Amino acid sequence: MCWRPERSPWQGTVGSSCGTTTSADRISGIGNAHERRDPMKRLLGSFGILSALVGLLVLTGSASASAEDGVTDKEVLLGAGLDLTGAVANWGVNIKAGMEAVFNRVNDAGGVHGRKIRLIAYDHVYQPPKAVTNAKRLVERDKVFAMMGHLGTPTTKAIKDYLEEKQVPDIFPATLASLWTTSGKWHIGDLATYVDQTWLIIDYLVKDRKIRKIASFYQDDEYGLDGHLGGKARLKHHDLTYVAEVDYKRADIDFSSQAAKLKESGAEAVILQAVYREPPRLAEQCHAIGYNPLFIGPSPIVLDKTIELGGKHVEGVMGVEVYPLPTEPGPFLDLYRADMKKYFPNLALDTTNLYGYQKAALFVEALQRTGRNLTRDSLLKSIESIKDWDPGWGLKYSYGSDTRRGMSRSARLVVVKDGKWTKVSDWMELQEVGRR
């Protein structure tokens, strides 16, 4: 496939010494005019030539030393803040493994244009203050070239201004908030946003299922609000409003009060702007009071972990999927399964590690296009050059635009059936929308 590493010749420019040679000739010429009359001047002239040559060598060394942070002749250094031990550690551990599976295979083959890829990941336990501390450590101490796959909407938002100030690219963060497609040069998303997905959900509920009583259960932070407010705008398009808007905090584990409010609202469908931990518990507590709405949510709930935690209570839960399931056929997925088996044999195949894997594959494709002259600007331009690139699973990545800095708008609906996520619809290209 096109994003596999290739051994490439050195493509860097070699500095010219012609200017120095000309200067030296001029100095030498001046010396020749006087050399018979003043031996001391001959000595000073020779010393001047030597000084000029030494100066050139020092400048050449300085140019090499002042290269882009995180890039050497043999390595590219990336940083990531991930939840490795906290509330969404299942995401963090698997995203890291998926990215490293790609990087390990690429490195074993010699790297990209002679450079191997190294990832440094720190645990932010899904807490914004810790994410800021980690980002400063990665940028100022470790000198990373770019942030890659940084996990979480609130945690990535917390470091947004800092990365912009330091001009460090935020590449394919592990958050599909619409924020990352509209925040300018230093940020770029990869998949359909939570707003895009929520519009799909509402159109499906209203047009296909003829459901008009729709409630929102959302995490009270930038993640949950992205889809929640985007959905509000889409409901208005259908002359509707949420019949209930029920929030929760990231640390909550008891949703009995939210279940009661949702039941009281009479909602026939509840949109879950949540991650994998909350839907199983909410569904169980709703069922305990005789309330059985259709639960449906964006891609963060489409994990095997949701089924593992929820069992019978999540049967029939629907979600939006923005890339294929790990068990589907195709050369890219065959490679994914082989790499995970080789490098992380103790991890089960899951949408979470596939999420990281596709990010890393897309990054490697951009790195390959950049060539040997790697800078932050040249990397971003290479990402922006990607159009209709299919790694081998039938879905194509294309850079949107400077006002829509994303790479894919593909999505489909899935449902938990007999304990497995099962596709309900074919792939479709979602509308390009932002939170309104």
C-alpha cells in the first residue's frame, strides 16, 4: 500500500560555499597587491582567510543544531497525552497500542525517509490540568515535533492555546469535536465530528423512525456539549426541541436521577453524548424503573467495552461508526490484525486500537509525502495535499479545506445485536456542519 515506508535517498540541500570562495579570493587578491611590501600584512591576510573558513564551519554547525524540535537525521519524536489509568483508560491504552503497532512495523522496515518514529505518551487520567502539565513537559523538556492522537475533548481543549503559542501541530487528536476542524493552522482532525454524527442521528430518528420525542443525555464539558448543541440546531431544522436535556459529570457513576428525568419527559429516544462507561449504567437504571427508550449515540460508545459492561441492558443500543469494524475484510484491516498480533498479542482487537492505528497510518502517509526536508510547516502542507487516499479499506481520506480541517466525513449506523455491534446502514458522506 502507498503508505508503507520506502528507503529514499537523502533529499536535503547541500550548502554552497561559492560566496565564501569569492570573498576569500578577494581577500587573497588584496594580500597579493601588498605582499612584497609588508610581510606582516601577508600573515594577517592569511589569518583573515582562516577566520572566514572557521566562521563558515561554525555557521554550518549552528544551522544543523537549530533544526526543528523533535527531528534528527534518524528520528521523528511525537508526543501524546492519554488516559492510561483513569476513567477512560480503555481508550488511552488501546489508542497508544494502535499507533505504536504502525510505528513499530514502519521502524522495523527502516522508518520513513530514513527516520524512525518514536512516541512519548504521558498519562493525564482524563483531567485537563494534568493534560496541561504533560503538554508542557513534552514540548519544553522532551522537545517533541508534534502532538499526535492526544486523547479527550476537554483535555485537548485545555492545551489548545499553549500548542498554538508554541506553534506545535496538534495532529489527529483522539477527539472528534468540531473544534479541531475550525481552529486554524495548528490543529487538524481526522474523522466525522460529533456534530456531523448527531445530525445523522436526528435525521434518522425523525425521518426513518418517525420519532419526535427526543432527549439528550450529555457529558457536561466540551465533548458532550459539542454533539448536544449541534443536535439542538438540527432539531430546530425539523421544528423540534429536546423534550429533556440531562447532563452528568465525568466522575459520575449513579444516573438514577437522570433516568427518572428522562422517563418523566416521555422521550422515545435518548441521544447519548457519552463514552463507553455511562450508557450501560444509564440503560440499567432506566430499565429498573420500567423505562425502555431507544438509546443511540455517536462513535465514542461504539466499543466492545460498552457491551462488556452493559450485557443485556445494551442490546438494541444504536451508534454511529466512522470507520470499519476490526473484524471486517480488506487489506488494510488484514495488516492491522497482523500488526496487533505481532506487537500487542495480549490486547484484543477493538475499535479503540483500530482508531489509533488508522491515525498513525494517515500520519505515515503524510510523512512519506513530506520527503526528507521535514518541518512542521511541510508536514501540515503534506496533510493538506491528501485527496481520495484509501489505505485499503474502501473509505477515502481527503483534506477538507482551511475552514474544515478534517480528513473524512464517512459514517454509518450500527446496533448491538446478539452481543455484537452490527451494521444497520451502508457508508454515507455526512454533511459538513459545525456547532451552531
